[in-house]
Amino acid sequence: MSPPIWRRAVAELVGTALLVGLGTGTIVLGARLGGIPQWELAVGWFLAVLVPIVLFIQVSGAHLNPVVTLSLAASGRIAWREVPPYVLGQIAGALVGSAVVLGTLGDLAHLGATVPAQGNVLRAFLAEAVFTAALVAAVFVLADRGEGRGRWRVLLPPTVVAISTYLIGPWSGSSLNPARTIAPAILSATYTDLWVYLTAIPLGALLVAAAWKPRAVDRLDRGPGRVEIST
């Protein structure tokens, strides 16, 4: 049986707060230090995604991202009724995480807000759509096949985020997550080309959801996922 929906929503709130706090905190801390290499940002984001997944995957599935929740529902992997509480929890958590960064590290680097480099919105749009699709594909593997022996499959989503941070971070900030983009944008009043992230990210996610339906989903338990029983 899945935990009650309120408990899952709280898990999403806390998990997303951790993700945004650790991830954007790495960006802001790097700015305080005068800049850090892109690979260090990638490692920071890898941990920012991995930690809440490990902590909350058994409670809520650790979506931590509104378009992950949306794509899971659109593909039939979870029930649509779960979407509103999950998304509200994620957005609230992102705001909490960003507020903690603001309060502890200050308003540097626009709190890690995502803005297309050199105003190149087309490049940012394509990069965000493609890597969001890759992230959702990684989530679908985890959702459909379980965590794997040794829980190795939990590494898939954070690995995609880390690669994205390293490759497209200099172009778009590598969001892949509307909540992660909205929270620092609001708290730092940085709204430049925000529409790019609010359109490209859902588009990439929904394209994967439309193309990749589950072969087998436990229809009696559409909660945080199934326990892996094989390799």
C-alpha cells in the first residue's frame, strides 16, 4: 500500500527543497568563491538529485519535478488525482529551498536562476527539451523496472542531470525542472526568457510520455513504485 497522499506531498516538498537548496546553493556558493569549474557544478547537482531520491523514493517515488509527475500521469504510470498535491508540494519545496539559499548565502548569481546564455533562446529551448526528455526516460526506466539489485537504478536520473549540467549548463543553466527554475526566478526577480523553460521542459517530458507507455504497471498500486524482484 502507498502512504497517504498528504505524506507523499510532504515528502515531495522536503525532497524538492533539498534538491533546489543543494543544487542552486552550489551555484551561489561558487559565485561567492569567484567561480568553480563546470564539472564541480555537475557533481553538486548529481548529489542534489541523488540525496532526496534515496531519502524519499519509498515514500513518494521522489518525483521532485512537476514535469516528472505530469509525464508519469500522462503515460498512465500514476493516477491523475496525484498530480495536484505532488506539484503543489514540489513548487512549495522549491521556494523553501531557494529561500534557504537566499538566507544563508545571499542573493548572488540570481540565486541560480536559469537564463539563456547570450540571449540564445533557440539553443536553450532545444537543449532543455532534449535533456528533459532524457531525464524522463531515466525516470521511466526506474519506475517500470524498480531500483535494481543494489539500488543502482536510482543513479540514472541524477546522472542525466549531472551530464546535462556539464554539457548545457553554460547555455541554459540546465533546469529540466520548472519548480527549480520558478523558485529562484521569483525570489531574485529574474524573469528573463522564463517562457523558454516553461514551454521547452514540459514539451520534452510529454513527448516521451506520449511515445513510451508502460508495458506492465501494477494497476492496484500506482503509488511510489514497485520493488525490484529481478535484475
